[in-house]
Amino acid sequence: MVAETYSFWPELKFHIAGHDVTVYSYRMGRKEKLLEKAARNPQGLRFAELEALLDKCGWTFDHQTGSHRIWYSPKGARISIQPMRDGKAKRYQVEQFLAVLNEETTL
């Protein structure tokens, strides 16, 4: 499996003394921290963190049927999520969310 790279915010780059330097000079908020955690370790994200991330990214919770919770993106993409027994989010669902988010933010 090939790991995908997700980029949600631009990098600031400077050329100083013959070297390219990348600068991260802002404080990361909760949304950015959760995006970073999800991209680095999708199987380690808790279900509550995934739902918080969906909410912070502007997704709308629609309804629940059994354990399946249905969310819609601001542009209408649908995702169905459900927690694992240990309270973690399912890796493939985190990856689906990141792929849709990346696609919608780069259009």
C-alpha cells in the first residue's frame, strides 16, 4: 500500500544563506492538531476525535442508524462512520475522510 501525503496548509519557505528553510511560525489549533494526528497515524485516532475533526472541518452530522453515523461534507460528500469496540476510529474511514477533505480543498 502506498501512503498518501495530505497537505492542508501552505508551507512558508525562505532562502537564507544559500539554504532553503521551511518555517512553521504559527500556533496550531485543535483542528490542525487533529488533522496532523489523523494524517500521521490514522489507526490511532479515537472515534470522538474523528467526530470532532469532522465538525471542525464544517461537516454536518445527518443521522444515525444503529452504530452507523452519517456525515456530509460542505460540498455534499457522504461518509458513514462507526466506532470500533475499543473506542477508536476505523483506519479506512479516517483515510476516506482525509481523501475527501484533500480533494474538496484542492478544487
